[in-house]
Amino acid sequence: MAKSLMVQGTASNAGKSLLVAGLCRVFSQDGYSVAPFKSQNMALNSYITGEGLEMGRAQVMQAEAAGVAPSVLMNPILLKPTNDMGSQVIVNGEVAGQMSAAAYFEYKRQLRPLVLDAYRQLAARHDIIVIEGAGSPAEINLQDDDIVNMGMARMADAPVLLIGDIDRGGVFASLYGTLALLKESERRRVGGLIINKFRGDVDILRPGLKQLEELTKKPVLGVLPYLPLDIDDEDSLSDRFQRTSGPQPLDIVVIRLPRISNFTDFNALSRLSPVGLRYVERAAAIGDPDLIILPGTKNTMGDLLWLRQNGLEAAIKKIAAQGAPVLGICGGYQMLGMMLHDPQGVEQGGSMRGLELLPTDTVFEPHKVRTQATGTVLTSDSQYAELAGSNFAGYEIHMGQTTLHQGVQPFAVLADGRKDGAVYNNICGSYVHGLLDSETGLALTRLLLRRKGLPDTMTAGPDTAQYKEQQYDALAAAVRQNLDMEQIYYIMGML
């Protein structure tokens, strides 16, 4: 049976996902077979495995760092919020239903055996399992039925590392307060403390670190600096949305929808040298972009209404009327159409007018399409004709079927013979996440350069797989340099 180690945080976005990835990489480099595990993940960034099962992208990223294939065993429960009060619940990669927070709180009690079974299957296949918690273990209203923080640590009999984010302030209080709110048996599981996202001279911290150790009787295992790495983010707490690049030849705007999902679709595009990519949530900030992208969303009709109410719909349609290209991915593709129908209440029921930029209609259905997809862009009579013949690979995750009106051309043909998406003049849509990660993204960038009268002699961006490997190696190097790995191995019972 594998050795285990759990990373818990003082709050969401404290750095748990990144630290788990870094530890997975270090253990893998040290010759161990290692896998990540997160019993319950709440995120809108998801991935489809080769078996057609859905899991959180954070565990996919961590599996890549560990050098193993992603498995739904690494994330047996995925919650995808659809509104402020409820989520779609995915269990073992399949949709279990739409539940309110209260309904899920009752339902999750029966999931404990399932979580433990997934963990044990992973532990039988690997030397080390690095477990990620969720939010904070000090949510005292949730402790009794916990299956993702200390409850998971008990099930796996795992020692715990507690990480706090100094960048948001109050890190000493948050670490001390978290420990103070834990039960004594839970405090004993905590093997050490880690401070994350530090900027500056660590010597300034040392008096505080010493006092923290004296107060908590726990060792501080290190201070991780703020790391400027380009690694896939987990959810909408990502600081990627606030990043701005310097002036670039191309200005590409991604609409930051309230329930934006799979925004990792645009990470590869943002790495291309001519591309300046911005996330926008106000009409006043949209400017005069070379391309507008409507991304995926967990609530197409709800986010379409948001676009309508805050003025972004009018701004997008005005720019589209001037001939600027508009691209929709998944839910964004559905929004571009004429009408959206939800006869079975999959989202919110009824019918809603779309942006009326693509002559298509979408009908939502309870069945979720979950499949990996490869394809080739078709020849079309549109601004996107130059993309014809470019290849792409990705995956589909959507509930709903879109039909094309007469005269509208499909965007691509998939390897299984199905047609994907639609293209009409300067408007284009596709259901494939990852569409822009390969040849098609590069071809689109060149098309935009030519459209602007700029040279299109740009070289391809970094190879995605090789680039990710470099980032994971840099993360592992930072972990080794700044954390006491010998002590961490000792905490795990491996020294």
C-alpha cells in the first residue's frame, strides 16, 4: 500500500493545487510512482479521460506533473456550480444529478465508501499518493461529515502539511487560527507548516516563523516564493484573469462569463508571441479587439442573460457588425445562435433568444456528451476559410444539440465522421475544448495577422507538452530549494 501525504490550506487559492503538483514532480524525479488525489473538487475546469469520464483539470495537471495518465480515480467527486445555490454533481466521472447545497450535504454521506474505494485502488498501484484538501479544514460547521480535508486524512491515515498564502495578508494568524480550530486528534496529524507566495527577503520573516513554531509546536518546513510559472489554473479564483500583457500586435478578448469553464482553452494561444490576450467583464473595457472569444460556461442561459443585462451583448454585436471575427467555444458557441430551448429544465427551462450572430438553434438535453475528439477544419465560404485543413485535438463536454440553418456550414469534421460547429461570415463556433492548442490556434493567429496587414511569418509557439514539462521541472526545483524535503520524507515515514 502506498505512503500518503496530504496538503491542506488555510483558505481557497492558498496554493494547495500547485504544491501537490510540485511534490508529485519531486517524488517522481526521485524514482517513485506517484499519483495525486482529491476526493471532492469544486471547479468549472474539467477534462474528459480516454474512457469518456469527467474529472477536474487540477488533478489532470497534477497527474502530468507526476508523469502518469489522468484517471477519474484521482477525483471521484466533481461539483460544477451552476448558480449560487446548486451544482451539477459528478461521481466517478458520470453525472449524478443537479443538487442544491443542502441536498448534496445529505447525499455526500453515502459517498464516503466510494471515495475510500477510489483512494485504495490508486494506493494499490503507486508508491506515494499526494492528497489535496479543499478550502480550509477549519470550516467547523462542516467537520462532522467531512470527506475532503481531515476526514479524508483519517481515511487515508495521511500526515498533513498546512499551507498559508502570505500574499493576501495575515498568514501567521490564518495558520495559527486554523490549527486552533482543529480537534486535538486533527492537530496531531499536521506535520508541518508552509508559507506560500512570499515576495522579498525571507530573513525578514524569520522572527515571525520562530514565534509561530513556538506557538503552534509545529515546524515551518519552508517559505515558497511567488512563482511566475505558467501552469493550468484550477478555477475562477485564478489570477490569470487579472494579468495584462504589454502591447502586442494582436488584441484578443475573452469574455469573462460569471460561470466561465475550461478557460485553459486559451492558455496555449496566449503563449504565441504576437498575442495579447485579455479577459473582459465590462462593455467599457472591450475596446476594438482583433478577435472576441465567448468561452465555455456551466450555465449558458444564465450567462447569456448576464451578457444582455450588462451591455456586453450590444458591444459584441456592434463589433461583429463591423466585421471583426467572433469565436464561440462550447457554451459560447451555443450563445451565438438564434434560439436556445430548454424543454426539460436542464438549465433553467423555457426558451431564450441567442445573440443571433450564427444561424443555429440549440436544444438542451439531459444527456451529457463526454468524449475526446480530434478533427480537421473544413473548407468554408467565410473569413475562416484559411483555417481549412488545420488539425486539432481536444474533448467535448456539453449538454445540448445544435442544429444549423440552411446555408450555414459546419466548422470541422471529427475523426468519427461527425460534423462539429458552424461558421457564417465572421462568426464561428465549435464544441471542442482544446481547439486552439494545436495547428488550428496557430492558423487562426496567422489569419488575424494577415487580416490586420501584418507579416504572418511568426514561428509556432512552444510545443505544449515540452513547455509543460519545463514548467513542472521549474516548480519541482523551487520546491526542493525552498522546502525541507528531508523532513517531508520523514513525516511520511520514508526516512
